[in-house]
Amino acid sequence: MFTTEQLNKIKRDPTYCEKDGTYKTDPTTGEPYKHTAMMSLASKRWNELSDKKKEVYDKMAEADKLRYESEMEEWKANEEQFFTKTDGSKSNAGIDKSKIIESPRFND
């Protein structure tokens, strides 16, 4: 969550990105900044956070983990393979099942 938030901030930062969101040229390489450089910057920002501020993101991550586990449990428990979204709809609503490609890799 923190990383996603930071990457969105970085993409709006004129130091690293153009107004259209494309990466500017990295002065050290002469090529556009790479995604890995942006991830390193986000990591640096995380390491600079106080424990109290990290705790907020840790709580959000724990809540998201519980949501994920609940959805996966529901998804695995039914043959249609869906979970119920917060709005009450099925996660697979509107999917054209005739276009789903069966893969032996995922049918274990």
C-alpha cells in the first residue's frame, strides 16, 4: 500500500516524470529512469518513516491480508470460483466464460 502510494506520488513529481507520467532521463545513465529506480526511491522513503507512521501501513496491510484470505476461502469453496465483492456482486460477474482458457498448470 505504501509502495503504490509512493509510486503515484513519484509519477507526479517533476523531478522524475513528465506531465504525461513518462519517466524523465536519468542524468547518471542518460536513459529514462527505470521502474527499479522508482521502487528503490519508494524503499528509501519507507526506511525513513518513523515506526509510528509505519504502523498505519502495517495495519492497512493486515486488514487487506484478512480480506484476501476471506475472498480466497470463498472462491475455493464454490465451483463457480467467485467471491462476493463489498457491493454484493460476484467477482466473476460479466465474465464471458467461453473465452476462459483452461490450463493444466492451474487445474491441480
